[in-house]
Amino acid sequence: MTEKLFDSLRILVSLFRLDLKHLLQRITNPIVFAVLLLILLSFTLSLGTFHHLASVYAPLHGVSNPKYGLGGYEPLLFYLCIVVVLIFALRLPSYREESIKNVVITYREPNNFLLTLSRVLTPTLVVFGSIVATALAYQVIASIDVANNPGVLEPFELQSLIFVLVELFFGLLFWTSLAVLIAHIFKSAPIGFIGTFVILILQSWISPALPGELGSFTFGYGAANLYVSEIAPTYWEAKHIIYFLSIVFLAFAFIFATSWYLDRTDPSKQVAYRPMIVILTSLGIVSQVVVQASNLVGYSQQQSWNKEQERFAASVIQQASINAIEGEVSIKPGSKLSLNLNYKFVLNTTEIENSSQFQPPYIWLALNPGIKVQSVQCSDADMYFSHENGTLLIGLSSCDPNDNQEYSIDIVASGKPDPLYLVKHISRGGHADVEPQLVRLMGQKSSIFTSDYVALTPSSHWYPQLLSGSTPVDDSAKTHATDVSLKIDLAPTSWKVIASGGKLLEASSSQDGRRLLSGNFQTVGLIAADFRVSTHSSESIDVNVVVHKRHAKRLERNQILIDALVGYVSDAITKLESYDIDYPFDEFTIVEVPSTLSLLNHENSVNLGMESIVMFRESSIAFARLYLVDDWQAEFEQAEADESPMAEFLKNQVGFIKSLYWTNPIFNYTYEDAVVDSLVSGRINRSDEHSNLAKLVLETLLFNLLESKNYRFDFDLANSLASESHINLRYIWAHRRGSSIRLDLLGYQDGLTNSNRFWESIERSFLFTEKDSRQDSLLNFPNRLRIQRFRVLKLSEILADLYEEQTIATTLTDILSEGKAAPIDLDLITRVATANDMEIGSLVQNTLLNTKLPGINFSVARQTEYEEPNENGERFNTVLNLRNNEDTVAYVSFQVVETQELVQGGQTFRTVANDFKLGPFELKEQSSYQLEVNTANFIGNLDANTFLSLNRGQVELAVGNTQSTEELSTIGDATNNWFSFVDSQWNSSSKKDEVIVDDLDPGFEIPASNFRKPSNFWTFGSSLFRQYFPIPGGMDNGLPINQNPNGPWTRNSGRGCWGKYRSTYALADTSKRGVHKVAFNSEIPKKGRWSLSYYHPDVASLRFLGIALGKYDIEVTASEQSWNLDVSANDMTVGWNEISTLEIDSPGEIKVAVSNESDGPYVYADAIKWNYLD
């Protein structure tokens, strides 16, 4: 038997050598070699230092399976491997078709099993060996690089690498054996390749749609991503081994089936293969059933927990306050916990449904189902409790409160937390809800770059916390204890405990090896043994920098970056303290988080909600361009020593580059975010909409005091209100990281917040009732919160214009001071602000709590230049009329830019002479006002900020110019004599017998040929490099407008456009080919003589550049009448221009069509107006 086995092995080796020889001879297609080279390069990128960049940037982005396209091991990468193996396998010769003389066998003719096995293993081992060699070579180079210099390379975590390579090998084996079987059944190698590839693609489409982890075990593919799947499970669990065995069983079943199929004409040989096929297939199917059943049970449990929480939130209102938690917690490897805790709380429970189901007094706590409760006692007496579906129900009938109506109970529990469980109804300091799959529990792996990484763990996962219903009665309930006193015993003594505000607890500072945690904390997390802590002191605070041990040496060797880390935190806290706002902690901790986790958070549009503890940053990328920092730093030091005028510029450049490394403007929160969250968290009870608004108001005002340091991009806001934004931002980030990323983001953010789609969502949030808004897809809960953030942003803009920075800072100090005794809400904020002479009550009501949007109409500003200046040296007088046409209060401020002529080199330029702000002014409902301003210089730009209104923020106003030979007089105003803002009788409403059609009105028509046709053509990276198409309702869809049209017409928003509230115009580039006419359609109510006027926007910039407009070809069509008008655009002024008087025979529809054909470079189509004459 042994001799026969060795004989078979020798034959298999010979076959392998022969197949390898044939493979090298027959594979001559350069495309195949290019694909193999791409695979090797992909592994180097996606498993190496730049895996984060590679996973975001096409073509390595997981376009075919976004559910598991994370962490470097991309679906596309596995597909490429499988494709190459299939090509190799199906290019091998068939031994049954060729003469035996052409097959040189050393010992004897092989059986069909060995022939098939060699045909499957040879290409599999060739590709797999290439991948292994590449990975190991990279590992060696990266290890040497990390040990000897800062470098940019990042070694793999060995166990992770082994796990993925094993999965890759089994996946290649499975798909190759299937392809060989199909090829032999149909006697066609192409059919074998195409059939297998189609099955592969089908499973990749099905996998993301499966619930829970069911998609993780699709044949030969999904398990490759287990280590970064929904809960980052520990390696080599029992179900992983069973899964791998099922793949082996099925692969060998295919091999035996192929062998049987080749010998099907010989019944004596069929007997040998048939039992093996049946046995292996059965084992493979049974193993898959076991694994999927395990996943399904886990998913079912998770759903039951979620339903329990939803039932609780809908049926019970629990109004309680946790006053204190004290006791002991023991944490051992493998996430094993032991809890012995005492809770002190007051309780007042009201039931709104099923009143007979529960009889008070009871208390409901959230406790991970994996934790088993041994006992609950009150004064050493056992109490009734029930722990089901993650809800711990404790009966208080046998427990008497003290004189202050405070209960005291002891809870003893132990177990291993279930990673799928997450309490959804616990108020937290984070900006977004946390999904269960984003939580890494103690002792679990989360990245290939960390051997024992322990992510920061929300405290709700490992000790009981108070559950609160979705609609508490008032803000008195406190889900977080105001007094925490815990002794935490960590079996791995090298682990660290970190708490809200950045307090770091290490064994060296503990008693008897136990960490003592005391104070007011919302979040507690753990850091594993393979992280290093370095503490750096500044004048105001100690900054702890926690990095992985592989990065510790790099950081130590780069004092520049250490100084930057400490400096950013110190600067933020020092600036706050300059306003008498004290930071509540004496430590600040920055924890390095692998980019895998950051990307996972980004993909799911959520974060771990621990901003009060950490500053996330990407692993390794920060070291990729250190030489730039060193070079700039050296140049700056030299320039400073030489007293060069370039020193200040170089200093700013060094600071800018440092901030690129240590503050990621997309995925991460800045240090300022962490500082502000530490100040605010714990003072706000986020139990209702008003509390959320109060928190946002405090955060925004605090950020405004710090914002001069770093530009902050509001990623949440952008990503929630435009479906394309996260894709576009990821492309920008990947393409421009480290260069001018902030300018890109600033431009994108401005484009987004001025877009049609963004403002439509804002307007809908006001127009819809609360019940309707919750059903609206654009106004789901996270989006409504972010729309609230936009309201608060506009409120802060008004406050910044109305009050001095020091006044706002003083008010914030008083608010935070009072917040120590009672939760902060809008009433407290308003009351304290009033005490500091900030009358913001009506302002809060009209912005944050308003259910309507105001709308302001503006006239064309008329600027008159006088021949003689007045006594103040002012020569220009400008008058602007405006009206609030809605039944709610509006606010407006003006930015005025004065310019003067400058002659240089024979050329005349206009330069800024002065700029200033006026306002904000409050506009009552349905009221008109007049702004009059005297200036010494010509007003070049006049802009109105309408804040939160139907005008959609900034409005560029047109300024018409006239001259006067008189002397300008001063303005008779009690407070000043150079501007006034007074009531007026100006009415902008449409007059009787007047019909106006704007380019935004339904009557405006644009030909379909002006646009691209949507295309669904699928290409690699289509999710990243997709084309953008207009929505049916208009020319713009929330993205830069010039990307939408195919023809000459685009929509723009420029100075002096007409519009009831939103001022836009259609613009045609006449250099584009084809005739595309836009039309203004309206209904004429009666026959007679009608005057036709054409509104033209301000084109002073074109005239300043010497660009002249040509004639407009305008065609007017009534029922049986038509007129062709040639109108000279150069003769038009800003505003309404009467272009013709027409006799219309009968009432009805009438069309005014404007062609893009003109002898000038542009054609403007803004609005038309019909006025009845007689």
C-alpha cells in the first residue's frame, strides 16, 4: 500500500513537471502575463503600505462586492487570480486526445484521477506560488525597512497573511476543479471558462444581498475577508475550519467527477470513482449547511435583539437617572468579563402601552446577551430579574429606596460579550449612530497590520447601562452616571484603559495592578499590549500618543511630528482658555487606528462615536512623505537664521504639511473636534430634538473660536445630502492627498451647499410635516440631524455677524458652568445669552425651530456717481430695495466691496479699495425695506447673505450705474450719516396683467438633445469614475453644472439674475455645434397689445474684458401668429429691457424661443415678461 502511494506521488510529480512545461510553452498571450503581473502588483499594493489608497482607487476597489470590499483583500483581486488560473488550466493539453507517445511518463501510464489532479493543481500552484513569493518578499523588505529607518513600508501581521493565503489557495482549487469539470462535460475549454466565470460573477452579486454574515461563506470567495467582515472574528474558529473543509471536499468531488466522466465508457472504472463523488459531495454540502446554519442563527439572534429594543422604545417610557456606579471589573484574554457592580439611581416610570404587562417599580437596563447575570441584590436580599434579548429587567418591589428615593442594587455577572449586540437607545456623545458591525470587541483582530489590536470598546458592551425610550417625558433622565468609581483588573497587565476626555490608565499608576476609574465618563475603551504610549507635556496639558509598536520607532525619530501632535492639542486648549473656557481634563490621548477601521466607518457612513477619547488617523501613510516635512523644516530654519523674508511663508508651509499628516479632513475628526466633544459631552441629555440642537449650538460656537487653526470639512453633511458626494470625495482624496486637498474639498463643499439637490432637501425639511418627513427618503433620521446641523451653522453665522467674539466666548463659559448642575438645553442657552446682552430668543425661534422658510426679493441696486463729494469725502450713493414676501421672519446681511481704478503699464485695472459688512438686519413678515449707502469709491460687488431662506444663501446683486452733476448729501440717520436701512413701500409682487416666466419656472423648456443620454455600461471602477447625468426636473442635479449638459445650454447663478428667490439663468456657448432653442412658454389671458420685455443679467465682467455680445435670435409664436426678432444684447442694460410690442389676436399659449445661434460668444436666457398695454 505504501509503495503504491509513493508510486502515485512520483507519477503526480512527473505530471506536474510535464504540465508546467506545456503551460510555459502554450501560454504566449501577453494579456495573460499582464494580468498575472497586475495581480502581483495588486498584492504588493493592497496588502502593503498603500493598501488603503489601493482599495479606494480603481481598479482595485471592490466594485463587484462592496459588502466585503475592504481592508486590501479586494474581490477584484481574487477574481483576477481565478481568471488567470482558469486560463492556465484550460490551455493545458488533453491527454485522452493526444497520442500516449507525446506524454513521457517515467513509471507507468497514470490513471485519470492523477491526470485531472495535476491539471487542477499545476496552474493553481503556479499562481499561488507567485503570490506567496511576492508577499514574502515584501514582508522581508518591509521588516528590514521598519527596523532600520522610518521608511514607508508596513509589514503584514503573519497570522492574517496565512489566513488569507490559505483561503486564496482553496478558492483557486475550487474554481479550477469546477472549470475543468465543465470543460470536459461540454468538451470545450471556452465553455468551461465562460461557464465558471458566469457562476463566479453570479455568486458575487448574490453575496452582498444576503443578510448578516451569510455572504461571508460563498464558495471560495467570501471567507477571504472574514478578518475584516462585520465583526472581525477571531481567526480559526470552528466554523472557519468546517468551511475550509467543505471547499476541499467539493473541489475533490469535482476532480473525481471529471475522472469518472472520462472513464464513463468503462463500467469497471466507474465503480472506483462513484462512491468518492457521493461521499465528498455530501460532506461538502453538509459542512456548508452547518456553517450557514451557524451564521443564520447568529443573524436571527441579532434581529431578535433589535426587535426587542424597538419594542421597548415603542411601548415603554422610562424616566430614570443613574447617579453613581461603583465596583470591580475583571477583564481576561478572549473577552472574558467578570462584573461586580453597585448602581445607585432614582426611578420614575410611566407606561404608555400594555399597562398590565409590567407593574412598577421596575428598571430596564441594556446588557450584552453574552454576559450571564448570576445575581441581583438589594441590601443582601435577592431580587427578581430577567435577562432576555439583551434587556435586563429588574424588579424593585423587594428593594426600598432611601430617604432621597434613591435605589441601590448590586449586580454580579460574567461571560463573553456577543459582538453582534449593540444598544441603540443609549445616548452617546458621538455624531452618528453606531452599527454593530463596526464594533471591535476586546481581544479580536481588526487589521492585517496589528497582531493583537483591541479597538476602543463602547462601554455599553461590557457593563449594564440604562435604556431610555424613544420619547422621554422630559430632559431629567440621565443615562450616564454622573459619578463613576470602578476598579478595573486587566489580566494582561500591559493593556491600557482609556476614558472620556483622554484619561489614560496604566498599570504603573494603579493600585494592586488595578486601574482606578473615577469621575464622569461616557465612554471607556481598551488598548492592547502591542501598542506603545509616549507622553508629552505642554504648558496646559499632557498629550499621550498611542501607536502600534511597529510605528513607535518611526515616531521617536521624528520630533517634528511629535511637536506637531502636542502643538495642535495645546494650541486648541490654550485658545479656549484665553476665553476663560477651561478644558475639564488634564490629559489628552491620541490613539492610532488602522486605516481598515477608518475606511470601514467611512463606507458605512458612521463612526465609533468616541471622539471624546481619540483622534483617529491612518496607519503608515503619515510617514510616507516625511522627507517633505524635513526639507521644508530645514529650509524654514535656514531662512529664519538668515532673517529672510521667506521665513514666515516657509513656517506656514511646514504647518500646512504637518496638518495634512495628522488631521485627515475626510474620515477623521480633528483635535479640535475631540477637545470640543470633551467640553460638551456629559452636559447634554440627548433625549429629544431640542437637546440635540442645544449640543449642536454649543459645538458650532466652540468650533468657531478654534476654526482659525485648521479648515474643517463637514463630511457628514455633504455625504448625507448628495448621493454622489462620498464617491466624488473619495476620488478627490485618493487623487489629491497631500497636495491641495483642502482647497479641493472647500470648492466641493461650496458647490454642494449651493446645489439644487442640497437646497431641495433643506426646503423639503421645512415644508413636510414631521410625520411625512420621517417617511421621506431624503429626510430619514440621520439626514434630519444633519439638516439640523445646517440650521445651526446658519444661526452661528448670524451670531458671528451680530456679536463680538469675546461676548460669545463669555456666554459659552457661563453656559458650560451652569451645565455642571443641570443638563443644557435651548432654554438654558437662551437665558444665559440674554444675561450677557445677547438677545437670541427670537433668533433661535426663527432659525432652529421655524417650520417655514422666508424668501427675499431684491431690486437692482442703483448706484449714482456724483460730481462733487460730500463733507465725508463720499461720491457714490447706492439704493437697494428688498422685500420679505413670506409669512415668517428673515435675516439678511450685505457684503460691500469698493473698487478703484489702477493704471499700471499702460493698462487699467480695478482693485479693491475697501470692503465691509452691513447687518444682519431682521425683516418682518410681508415687509419691504430700503438700504441706502454712501461710499467714497465705486461699489464693484454687492452680495447679500440670506442665511436660511428660499434664496438659498448667497445672492449676487446687480448694480446699475448712473451719474449726477449734483453734490452728494449725507444720509439723515440718527446713528450714522453714511448708510440707512428703513421701511419702504416697494412691492415686488407681480402686477395685474403681467406675466413673467423665469428659467426655473415650469414654462421654461429646454431640448432633450442638450443632454447626454444615461448609460448603464458597466466598467471596472464605474462606481468611482461614473458619469453624471441630469435629473428630469432640471439642468443641474447637485453637481458642477458644466458636467451635465451635452449641448450648449447650462444653468448658472451669476450677478444680477432674475428670480423670485433663486436667481439663475440659462447660458449658451455659441461655439458648440448644433441648434438648440430654449423657450419661455406662458398663457396670455386676453387679446390686445402686449409689451415683451427681456431680462438680462449683469455682464459687466465681460465688458471689462472687452468681450462684446452679439444679436439674439428670438422667435415668438402664438396660435396662428409668429414674429422673428433680432435683439442686440450689447444694447441691453442690467434688468428688464423692452424689446417689442406685439398685437396678439387671441388669448392662449404663447412661446418665446431663444436660439443659441448668435454672432457673439454667449447667449443669456434669464426671464421674459409680458405687460398688457391695451
